[in-house]
Amino acid sequence: MKLRSILRGLGRVVLGVILVAVMLVLVASYAPHMARDGVAALGRWASIGSKMLAPPLLAERRLEKCAWLEQNWSDEDRAWFHNVSQGTATFPVPYAWFRKLERPEISPLDPIIPRGLISDPDYLARLGFISPNKECDPPAGDHTAQGYGVLPIGFAVLKGGTDPATGANFQDGLGLTCAACHTGRVIYKGTELRIDGAPAMIDLQNLERIIGLSICYADKAPWRSGRFANSLLDDRPDVTGMAREAEKAATRHELREICDEKIFGKVGAEQAILTRRKMAHTDEGFGRLDALNRIGNQVFHENLADPRNPGKPAVGEMAGGLTDAAFDGNFAAHTAPVSFPPIWDVPNFVWAQYDASILNPNIRNIGEAMGVAAKINMIDVKDPARPLFSSTVDVAAINRVEKLLLGAKHPLDPQVGFSGLHAPKWAEAATYFPGDRNWDIDETEVVAGRGLYRKLCFECHRAPVRDSEIPIDDPDSFWMEENTDQINNLPEDKNWILLGNERLFNVVQKSVAVMGTDPEQARVLTERQLSLPGYLDIDPRRDVLLPCDMEGHAALRTSFVAGLMAAVRKVEDQWFLDMERLNGQAMPAEEVSAIKGMRPNCPNPRVFKPMLPEPNSHAAKITAGAPSVAYLVEPHYRARPLDGVWATAPYLHNGSVPTLDDLLTPQAVRPLAFCVGPVEFDPARVGLPVDRVPASEVFAVHPAAPAKPQCESGLTLFDTSERGNSNLGHSFEDPDEGADSPPRPLGVIGRGLKPDERANLIAYLKTL
């Protein structure tokens, strides 16, 4: 009896354990966010374990209608842009493997019933990626890229070849292209309006995590690795018998290497650096990426790493490489996430990037391709068939994208405006919602808003690109060469300047300190430093500073901005040499010039200012002949024309303000936290849906921080208290200005606006 009682008790315990295990598996399967939170709450080691669970995703959403807005591109141009490869292999597995990977979800029946595939466009749509839609997408053209109509917008197939870094052959790969981050949409009442060049509302951070987990689940779960290998071979019916078993074994071996080295090894090495240096990433989430720091990490850390041991440099100190400490120092935390910027008009601007840091379009675009993992040789100096800086970057395709954005006509043609990709028009979008008063525009408000725009916005954003009420011969016209707000009448302050053979719009730049907006993004290229291995022969002083008439202090010679510019130029130059070797002859000079352009590859002189003593002064005499010049670094952000601004929420460079209405309120009453993702558009306040600020609070000091909103599972909670997330600056809060008004505080750019004035200005901005 006693033994029977003991056995009965043990049975209950075992049954209880089984039930708890089943419950945990069910929670992990159907409510992964609860499982992750619960495991993380158990402590540090359990928190590490929680990262092995998939992040929560948005629920699948079915929309009734889909349309592309007219933006001056042909259907063929649009279709080509959406999936053209720029030479990147962002995903660490071949394209054929990506198509077969199961989702990183846990199920009690997982050993016998496969999960869905991560390549399913409906699954990727839960991360914000725009799925193919035959009902509204343009038909495929003669030159449409591989994957069009199958892959989400922005996914591109890289043709297989020889890896320039390792010399090994690689299968067709998969990477991200421009369209992934620069194709947006407006979702409203079951209708999806797709917009080329608009900021994408995608979650790349969680995509990265999901792909890594999918690979490692396939490796570590025996039933998944078997299913995965078999599914690959199902596409190769000619491989049978012993050959099939050998292929399966080889696949499993390669899968383990990718998981252990490219996933666990890479993530572990990077986390160790962050821990040693007491740094942490800022959550990027939907619609944002710390692009500059990620590019720096890819180019000067991952590209220099030992492929088999990502925590160590491939070339050690004794062979002319970096010390372990210097190698670690090249990795930076993601502390400056920014919203994906709209890219219409940009080829016509003097300066690109939020911080006005890039002058040459190729340097910007090739650098972006390098940052999303184009294959580049930066470690092997021994094989003449694979010179340093040979790469898979497709400079010709990148140049074609730039030309497509620019258009065929000269930019300074006021009769037609810009001739490339146009900003979307509110008026066209409104036609999809007839009878909806939220999309109506009151002409009386527009007239009043135009006057407010002239008083409050002209100084930075200049005249609108397209406003029929401002004729092209008006002194304030966008198309006039002179800037009526010029203070010092300097040539560099004109609206339009000639640079090489191009007439370009001179975007206004303002000091970050004056604007008062979050400084983290501007600090990346002004403060980050690099260690460069000698074997790369990158000399920022020789390659960048001296050609730009910048002698340069020693700190400037090790700056990230100069090192990156030099490295990107080497990749570009090597591409022309590779084309010469491939074609058996050099590219004609005029073709080279057309691709490279005439713009120099120089840092911004407004940001890096030489500190030169007055001529004939004592300081000038004692520093005469000094080997270096000290520079005062003054970070700037650039303003851009506001055409299409209605389709670019959230606002400010870091996406910290959810609506245009919030942007026009005093900084102290802006939302401190809000939910971000592919959510319902708010056409009244223009942006993401958040609670309205009561009129009584507009000029009041913000009360104590309210409780953070509860976001729908899968959305990003944007918290303005985190590093890089400040929503301050660009604030309208001064009383009426007058002759006796005191100077504005930093971050305040204009007087406070009453609710009706905000409504008027918003009505006008919708028309741009």
C-alpha cells in the first residue's frame, strides 16, 4: 500500500510536470511575448534564454483595397526599383535556404508538423514589409529584377559567384535594397496607399533576430534539421541514394557553422564588447535604424573579423592588423536610431543625410550597400585575383537608382519642377476616401496657413517646391537662385549653387545646439573614432583631408567620417578596376565620369571648422609651420523642402514626435511615449494615432510622466526617455515676438501657435 501510494504521488508529480511543460510550450507557441517577459523576469541568465524565443509579431491584417500613388515613375521603373539588387547579402544563408526556413515558433507538435515558412510574404508583412499584391502592383517589365511578385518590396536576389573575401563559391544570396527602407504606405479604413520614396514602417531589428533564430532552430532541433535538408533536396529530384544522404550531411554541417559562427558567434562577440564597455543598444523598432553606426560596425568590425571567430580580427597585430582592443574599439552601440528619410528630391540637394554629412551621392549609396552586408574583401591581401576592396557591390545598379530618383531633365526647370520621383500628393490620396471629412481641406485654412508658413517655416525649409500661389518669378519662389533670407549675402547661402557641372538646391543647415533636437545622430560622424589596420592602406589624411584642403588635426585623421569616406572610395575605385578586368578594357572616361559625378568626397566645412589664428597675431607666429590644424566641430542638421511631409510620420529625425500637430505644439506637451508600427493613419492630426493634447494644456508645463501606453502585441513602444529618443527641440512656444523680445532659448524656433493656427498650418502643409 505504501509503495502504491508513493507511485501514485510520483505519477501526479510527473503528470503535473508534463502539464506545466505543455502549458509553457503553448504559451511560447501562441503568446511568445508572455513567455519572453516571464523568462526575462527570472534574471540575467534566464534573460539570455528569453532571447532564444521569437519576438511577438503583429497579427495578420487583411486590407480591402490597395493602390500606388502617382509619383512620375513608369510602371516599369517602379517594378524594377522594388527588387533590384545593389549587391548585398544581408541574410546569412543562400536564397534557396531562406525559402525553406521554418518560423522560430515552438509547438507541442513541432517534431511532426512543420511550422510555416519565414519567407511567406504574409508572415513578413507582420514585420511591416510590403507584400506583393497582383491587384495593385505594376506588371513585370522586360527588365524586372528576379523575385518581383514573389518577394516583399526591398528584398533582392544576389547572383551567386565567388566570395571576394574568402574565395569560396556562393549560391544565390538574398539582401536588402533601397526600396526596403524607402517605400512607405498610408493605411486608412481598410485601404492601403503605397508610396515610393516614403519612409518604410518596417522592423529590421526583429527581422534580424527572427532569421537568426530560424537558422539556429533548424540546426539545434534534430527534427527540424532533417526536415530542412529534405526540403532543399525536394527541389533536386536527381539527387538520390548515397548522394542524397551526403548532401543532407553537408547541409547540416553548413547549417551548424552558420549558426555557431555567424549567429551565436557574432552576437556573443558583440554582446561581450557591449558588456565590457558598459554600453547598450537603443531599441530601434519599427521605422528606424541606427544606420551610420551599423555601417561603421559592418565595415570596420565585421568585415575585419575572422570568419571562424567573429570576436577576433582576421589579421592580427603581428601581420599588420589590429590588436584585439583596437578591433573591439571599432564596434559601437546603436545609440542613434533615425527614421528612414523620404528620398524624393534628394539627388537635387547639395547635402544628403540628416546631419548634412555626405556630399557625393556615390559615397552615400555605396556606403549604404556596404552597411547592409555586400561581400567585400577587407582581410585577404595574398590573392591577386581578389584584390582588397573587391566586392559584390553593383555600382552600376546603384547609379541607375540615383538617376531614376533624379530624372532626365535638369533640376532647375520651374515649369516642370523636379523631374524624377515626385512627392506624393494629399489631393490624390483623398480621392480614395470620398465623403470622409478628415481628408477635406478648407481653402480658408490653407490661405491662413500659407501666411504662417512664410513667417515661421521659410527660414529653414525655404519656399515650397510646388505652390501655384507662389509664381516662379516671385522673389520668394523655391526656384529663384537668390535667397531672400540671406543675411551675409554669401554665395554659399544662395538657394541654388553650382557644384561641378550640377546646379543643386542648397538645403539650409542649422546648428544642433540651436535646434535643440536629439544630438546623438550628429555625434556619430563628428565624435566616433576608428583604428585602421595598416594593410588596408587607408590614409584619411591623404585620401580625404588633403584633397579637401583640410590639413587635419590628429583626431580628425582617425575620425569615422574620414575613414568611411576613404574606404567607400576604395570600393568604388576597385569596382571600376574589376569591370576593366572583366571586360578586357577600361571603361570610357565619359562613362566613368557619368557614374562618379563631379561632386567631391569631402566632410562638411560648416561642421568641421578650422581654428586659425588672426594673421600677424602672436598665435599665428608661434603656430606657423605646425604640422596640423585644430578643428572646431559644430554638428548641424539640415532642413529639407516639405513637399510630401504629410506622408512621412513620425517626425523629427529620430521619429520622436508622432504627428504634425504634436510637432507644432510646445515641446513640453508632446507625447512622452507612443506606439509605432504600420498602424491606422490619422489624417486630422497627420501621423500616428495618439491621444490628443487638450487645448488647455498647450501652453502648460507637462505634468508628471504618465503611464506608458499599452501597445498592441508586436508594435514598438517609443520611449522618449531612452538615449537617442529625445523629442525636444524644433519647438513653437515663445510669446508673440516683438522688438523688445529676449533671445529665444535653444530649441525654440518660433512663437507658440493657437489650436486654430496649428490647424491652418497643417492644412497648408497637406497641399505641398
